[in-house]
Amino acid sequence: MEGIEEKALVRIIHAFFKLMGFFPKALSRGVCSILGLVFFHLDRRHRKIVLTNLTRAFSRTMTQAEIYRLGRMVFENLCQIPFEMGFFLRLNHRNFQKYFSFIGFSNLDSAYQKNKGVLCLTAHIGNWELLSGIPAMLGYPLSMVVRPLDFKPMDNFMKKFRTRSGGKLIPKNSSMRMILNSLKRGELVGMLLDQNVDWYDGVFVRYFGRPACTNKGLALVALKTGAPVVPVFLIRDGKRFILHCEPQVSLVRTGDKTKDIEINTERFTSIIESFVRRYPEQWFWVHQRWKTRPYHKWPKD
């Protein structure tokens, strides 16, 4: 019975997202403006997190009124994600380029041609949930490192959604061997590097001038394998999405493994920060990015 109920819930979730996809884009944006405003005022917990994070990041360059306005935009943009996911369910290899543009795609392709696999550095910006389908649509093998969701029916739906175009998933809690195998096969491996981790899983690097505990896995794999690291971000631009593929990141190798992991992780994080500064309303500010605190005194600027 439990399996039947779970399958039924998955079908209901799928139907919900598919229904969202039938909203015309102009109408969905109007609906999201209203929904974002409603959730911004009703969801006190996440509103506080967002405004606190924005204040930490922009207090020197924005007034409180500007930060408050940006906070509302963050909620509006988050509300667009399920509508866009529903719309993506209707796309296929023939029509998806009508809604997606590319900047610097040759950076990704030239790295792929090296036959070492490619580590795609990305973040929770724009609509990252669509990112897993784009390289597969273009014929590039892609695996995304993801954390399984706690609610099983939703997790099952997301697995199907993220792999519908041919991509594969690598569970975050057992990822290292699968990442290495994917790179040996010459595949792209997407890794999100903009969330807080516990101190034993990461290193502290600067993010908007503050110490942020960041997963060290990407730097570790890149240094170990020599696979090129290419920053890839999917940014919302009106009615379309733009896939930004930045130039390959040159790794720093000093001979000190610990130092190299810290330096390269900070370089990756600075690239993410540069995109968040360009598109601040599109980043996932509801996340407590600075939650883990360093035990030692952090050096001042």
C-alpha cells in the first residue's frame, strides 16, 4: 500500500508542475509578483534570513529601503521556479533553443574536447533546476551532484525531472567514486558550491567579505584528476534563459595540499560571488550561507 500511495503522490506532483507549465509566461510573472509579495510578508522566518543575508552582503552599498525591495524580488524570483519547471516539462530537443541562449559555450566545449571530463562549477542562481537538462539536450553527457530530498515522493519526482533529458544524478552523500568514474568517461559533472557545510566537510573562504564554510570537494577532485573546471550559470533574462559558460579556471598548485584546496575553493567562490553581485535577486538568499562559524579569529581586510 505504501508503494501505491507513493506512486500516486508522485503522479499528483507531476500533474501539479505540468499544470504550472501551461501558464503563459507574462501571466506567470504577474502571478509570481503577487505570490512573492504575499510570501515575503507571511513567511517571517525566511524573510528574516533573506534580509539578514542581504544586509551582510550589501549594507555598504545599499540603503535599507533598497535591501528591503531586493528581498521582495528574491521571493518573486523563487516563486517563478515551479512555473518554469512545469514549462520545461513541455520542451524537447527541437524547441528548447527557442527559449535558451548561450554565452561563452565554446569555453565548455573546448574543455570537453580535452577528454578529461569537465567539472562544472555552478550555484543556486537563476533556475538551477533546469541546468541538468541543457547539456544533455545538446548531446553532452552530464551528471549532477545532488542531495536527495527528505520527502520521498518529491525526491522521486525530482529524479525523473532532472534526468528526463538524459542526464544522470550522483547522490551527494556517496559522490566521490561516482564523480571520478564520470570524469574517467569524459563526462560533465555539475557541482553546486554555494551552500554552507559543517566545518569537517569544508574550508572557510571569503564570500561577500565574510568567512563562509564551503565544500572542499570540487578543489580536491580538480587537483587530483586535472579535470578542467568551467563555471556554468543559468540566468533568467526576461522571457529567456542565458547559459553563461565562463573560461576555464586555472588551478593554483603550491605543493601544499591543504593550502591549495583553500586557495582554489576561494577562487571558485569569488566567481560565484561575481555572478550573485550581477544578479542579486536571482540567488538563493533564503539559505543560511554563513551559519557555520570559524573557531579561530578571522583576519580582517
